[in-house]
Amino acid sequence: MAKNKKNSRSMSRRDFMKGFGSGVVGGSIMLQTLHAAPPPTTGTFKDESNRVELTLKVNGKLVQTKITPHTTLIELIRDKLALTGTKVVCNHGECGACTVLLDGRAVYSCHMLALDAHGKEVITVEGLMQGEELHPLQEAFIEKDGMQCGFCTPGQIMAAQGLLNEHPHPNREQILKGMSGNICRCSAYPKIADSVVAAAKK
Amino acid sequence: MKSFSYHQPKDIREASNLLGDNWQDALLNAGGTDLLGLIKHDIEKPDHLVNLKAVKDLDKVRYQEGKGLSIGALVKLNDLAAMDIVQNKYTVLAEALQETASPQLRNMGTIGGNLCQRPRCWYFRGDFDCLRKGGELCFAADGENKYHCISGGGPCFIVHPSDPAVALLALDASVTIAGKDREYTVPLHDFFVLPEDDVMRENILQPHEIVTRIHVPDLPSNTRSGYIKFKERDVWDFAVVSVAAVLRMGSERIEGGTMAFGGVAPKPWMEKTINDALNRMEVTDTNLDSLAQIAFTDALPLAQNGYKIPLVRNLIKRVIRTLNA
């Protein structure tokens, strides 16, 4: 009994949500070859309960699922795919915590419809790692202490990757402008900028 | 977020038919950056969303010497800002685009959507049954109106939030609009409306009409243009006041030009007296002071926004000095 109690305590909220999430994933998501699928469409004009087919690539994996049209990209990523590295903070496209890459470019996943990612490739913070090996940006944020509480960090790292995709060797001004869509409540901005500089050198 | 059904028309006529004749039934989805905010805040409650992205050719930009630039409504703000022709020839537009929102929103938002975005007035966005939402009262008139308009206001006192619209107005751009049964092109000047004409809309679009392209005339080779945006944060903020200038520079004086203003009126704003005064103006401190003094003499500031008058006058001088340097 005591052991069971300990086990249940040691299961974090995140593990619970992940377990719950992957159950959903197993039931509703098929991995298929991504093809130049026609864009999704609903049936009749007035059918509101109709779910819509969605095919996209997430972190290299091909995902095919059905969703309600008002599902946002972050709801798909976190609730359906159980990729909880991407955070929701403002949920209004203002703070940047939800930043992911869409075809290599930084976007706010809380503020776009999942259907707008149809046929595209999404990379979340989980997709940066190669196996157990950290991505150079993740290493740089650790080395340069580019965070305090860390809650905005996944979004900061993905915004930085979007910036480096555009400018592989950004100057200070490009970094400040390129990272301007991400808010850090702890104000770790100087060290976040240092982290991006360090990552660009790797 | 409220649920809706989703439609993906293949051509503009089908899109227009799906939009129908009533504002709240169906709404258009381009980049979605303003639309999702409006739906999340219950300002718009569409039953149907009409996605425009399967309609061909709306994401293309064409430039033809002598004719100018033709921009598809679905071109992303960042893609447009990155084009050589925009940076080199239409500098004022490139600068306005780069000043818009944040990198993420510029990767998502479209130029057509940017022109058609709804205002940022906190009473309109907040839980207030204001005039623009069909209510009885403009809460800004006697309320917190630091960021509201100084010209063109009444009975509602919003400012238009777009930066590119101000640059495009100074560039004498026009927009092509497609509806159920016709397609037509209007100067941007006639696209936006004041609250006194329609207190619930910011432009002439009917529910079934869609902006498809934006046209910018070619510019003489002696043109210099620029955009200055005054904001309270260095980045990622709406304009308190902004100034766009498109000037034809002679060897000793400005041959002529146009200026447009953001953050001052319910629509991107122009003052004829300023454009007239630019004609053959020599850039001297005295002439700049005179120009500033005739700017916004008709303005009627509210209780908290009188500061915008000296601010816009100083920005007029600054942008001309910058372009003349």
C-alpha cells in the first residue's frame, strides 16, 4: 500500500498527461506517407460537427488525424501528440512561449489553426535533439545560463532556431529583433542573446 | 474558442459565395493572426470559416518596370519585406513591414489580412458593448484615450493599427476587390472609411468581398522613401504615431512628394496641405518648422492624447531630415 502510494506520488503530472495523451494518439492517429494531399475540406456548408482530415509532419514523423476545425496547432501538439515541451502562456499570440517551426520558420502555435499546418512540417523543441544528444542551441542556453525559471525557454530556443535558419551568423541587432517576439518574465534577455551568439558559433 | 465549420474554396468566386451576405455568418481566414484573436475574444462569432489558401495566385508578387508592383493578398509580411525590389525601390514599405508585430506574426500574417485587420482599441477588444460592436456608446470619448485618434474621429475614436497601410497610402497604392458578381480596383485612399461613414467597419468591403491584390505604382529613380514609427517599446508594439514619406529629391530641393500618417486617425491619414507644401520645398530648418506648423492644425485631440500633435510634427521633420541626409 505504502509502495503504491509512493509510486502514484512519483508519477508527475506531466507523465500522467503524457500517458493520457498517447492513449489518444494510439487511437486516432496513423502514420502514413506524406503526399501532396489535397487540402482538407468539410462536407456540407452547414455541418458543424464534421471533423476534418489533417496530414502533417511533426518532428520527422508523419501524422494523419481528424480534428475539429477550431483546434489550434498547440492543442494538436500538446493534447493529441503529447508533445508537452511547447508551452502555452498567453494563448493570444503575444508572448512566444508556444513558438514552433513551420516549414523552418518560427510561428506562434497557440495562434494558428492546426488546419493551417496541413501538408507542412512542424518542428517542436522535442524535435531538436538527436537521440539523447542536445542540440547546439540547447547546449548554448545551458552554457550561457540563458534562462531563469525556464518556462519561456522552449519558445526562446525555437525562435532562435527560426532566426538562425534565416541568418546563420546574426549580428546583435538581428538577434534582438529576431528574438523580439518572445517575452521572458524573468528578464533574462542579455543571457538569452548571449546563448544565441554562442549557438551561432557552434 | 467557438467552433465553426471549415471551407476550402478553390477559386475566388466560390470563396465569395461561401462568405455570403451577412458579417457574422462566415469569415475569411488568411494568416489568421487577427482572426483568431477576434474569435477568442468573442468579438467575431462565425459559424463558418472560409480558408483562402487554396485559391491560386494570391501568394505571388510581380514587378514590372513602368507598371510597378502587384502583390497577392496572401503574401506573408516577412516574405514581402525580404524581397530585393521592396527593400531597394519601395523602402518605405519594407521599413513598415519590418516594424510590424513580431517575427512570428510576420511569418504568419498576410498583407491582405494586415490591411483588413480590426482596430486595437481596448474598449473594442475588451468586454465593452461599444459603438463599433453595435452598442450605444464610444467608451474612449470620455474614457482612457491616450492612444486614440486626434483627427477624423467621432462618433468612434479608434486609430487604424496597420503599418504597411500607411506606407502603401503614401505610395499611392490601390487594391483589387473581388465579390460575388464583380471585380474592381479602388485607390487605397477610398478603401478605408471613417466612423462617420460607417461606425462598425474600417473599410468599404461588403461581407462577400475579398481583397485579392495590392498594386503599387512604379517610382521615379530620384525617389527616396522611409517610415518612422514611434512606439512605447523598441519592438513588437503598435504605433503611437507613425510617418511614411515618399519624396522625389532634386539636387537642391524636394521636387514633390507625399506623406501619410498612422496612429492619428481611424484610417491611414493624409493631409493635403502637407503634400502641397512639399512641392519644391528646400530642406532648411526654417522650412521644416513651417511645414510642421501647418500639420494637423485641424486636429481635435481628446483629454489624454494632445501629445500626439507635437509628436507627429517632430516626426515629419525627422523623416525629411533622414531622407535628405
